[in-house]
Amino acid sequence: MAIKILSVDDEPDLELLIMQKFRRDIRKGIYEFVFANNGYQALDRLNEHPDIDFILSDINMPEMDGLTLLDRVKELNRPELKTVMVTAYGDMDNLRTAMNRGAFDFVNKPIDFKDLEITINKTIEQIQQIRESLRQRDQLVSIQQDLNVAKSIQLSLVPSEFPDRTDLEVFGMMKAAKDVGGDLYDFFQIDDEHFGFVIGDVAGKGVPGAIFMALSRTIIRTTGRDGKSAELCMAEANDLICEESIDSMFVTAFYGILNLKTGLFRYSNAGHCPPYLVRKDGSVEMLPTTKNMALGVMDGMPYGLKSVQLSPTDTIFLYTDGVPEAMNPESQIYTDEKVGAQLKELAGKSPKEVSEGMAEDVARHANGADQSDDITILCFEFKG
């Protein structure tokens, strides 16, 4: 594609001189020239030819001079459009003014065409660098817009409204380390007497983790709402996720079913962080794990089942490893011990207060350090 140059000069002979000096390059399609006699005509030419690469402008012209033209070109908000000024030798005041107003370079009259060609090539090189930077910026803006949409979609997949019930109180929160993350939480009513709770952590972050998270969440929710027991739900979800797994991705998951009448909580743990049980007397214990591997690693695997009896006001705290493994600037992690200790401090509070209190304590520990992993919490209180 030819380099298109707008030449702005009131000297009638300059157009013929330029066409003569650059005739070979014009025939070869290297250069294309557009001409104007003053600043007003130059602005018209810019409207007629939006693909002009740069402007070669005299300073002293009738009607609108080159310095005023510089100001008008700046208003076009085209950072890639550069202006090279043509000025009489020794006209230092006008030259300084032109450079202060944004001129890229200058050449002296009478024009040395070898020097002009060097200046043209230097200007075009700068323009190409700016255009590439703008292209990359636009690409990043587009990617960020896509990520914002993906984040909205992902957040729509996890519950944001919590049930208003007399027998159960629930709260969940998720904070991705990147624009989108690989954590998930979910809860749903199975029937009049049973409520399901899910939390998971995909082995992967960013967009791939988010896509796999959406897949895993859909599979677990679908199998769970069929009324299967926790261990059968995990086994079936594992087989389905294995079929869809790409690049050996997998997800650790915990699925538990609460009997709303009796308080019996049956659960199966697929390689996930063991939840905590906070008793009404303030004691805190970690739920025994079923010692099963993550979902998506190997199909046909059996999953175990364990249970714990809850009393009214007992709370279950589920979380992903972004909580105990949160780091501070000294690379010290929060630890499981601090999770347990903080839960003791928060005993007796509502699930929302427990979740937010834990998140605040983790943030205090991090002390401004970049979040290295997604942080997700799901907490519920059995009210009986």
C-alpha cells in the first residue's frame, strides 16, 4: 500500500517539483501525494482522504498558516497522524513554536529531496510503530471487554440470592484471582426435606478454568438435583467430566446433602479442602474426608460417603484453597490453623458475617499482596 502524503504549500511550483522528484516511486506505488495550498484546504483534504499517512506543511501560508493547521490537526485526535514542517532556514522562532505545538520533524527550504526522503522514511517508521501500538491497545481493549462479559456470565452461574428460610441460612462469595476464575459454589433444594451444597476448584485459572468451572457446575447440579446420594452423584459427575476433560483438567469438589428435618448432613469429598463444622458451643472441627480423588482424573472411580449430625445453630464452612494458601508480601500463607482459629472467633455469627469476617481476615494477612488464587466461601447454618 502506497504511503499517502498531504503536501500543504502555497508555492505553485512545489507540486510539480515533488511529482517530478518522486515520479519513479509514485509509479511503483511507494508514494501517493495529495496537495493543498493552505490550512483550510488541508483540512478538506484530510476529510476527503482519511487514509493520509502524514502531512508535509509549510509554515507561512495565506488564509490559514501551518502553525494554526497544527492546532487543528491536534483536534482530530489522531495520534498516528504526524506533521513535518517546511520552514525557511534560520526561522528558529516559528520552528520552535511548531515543535511545541506537536510537529514531528522539519525540513528546510529550499528542500533537499534526499533529506526529505530520509525524513519521510523516519516519519513513516514512527507512524507504523504508533499504529501497531494502537492495534495492540484495541486488541487488549477487545479482550478486556470479552473478559468482562465472561466474568458477568460466570458470576451469573453462582447463586447471588440466598434463601429466606426458617430452617436454613446460607451465604456464599467468590473472588477470582484473575478476571475470571476456576472456583465454583452452588446450592439447591432437592426436595421438601433435602438441600444440596457444592463447592469446587478447577485445576486451572483464567478463561480455561472458567469454562471448565461452568461445565463442572452444570454436571454436578444436574446429577445432584436428580436426588442421587452424594457419593453416587460424585461418581456419575466424575464419569461425565472425564468424557469432556481437555488437557487433563480436573476439579476438586465437595458435595453434601442436608436433611432439613433431622439435621443429618451426608457428604462426599472429591479431593477438596475438608470443610469445618462450627458447633453452637463455639467448638470447631474439620470434617473427616472421604479420601477420594478429584473429578475428571479417571473414570469409573467409586466415591465414599460420610455423615455428621448437626444440631440447630451448627454451621458448616466450605471454602477453596485460596483461603488457607493466601500469601502476604513475605510469601507466608494464611494456613489451615488460622482458618480454624478465625472460625472460633466468628462462632455464633450468621453465615454472612462468618464469610465476610473470614475474607476480611485473609485480606489483612495478604496486606496488599497480589491474590495468587481464587477465593471462594460457602457457609450455611442449620436452624432446625
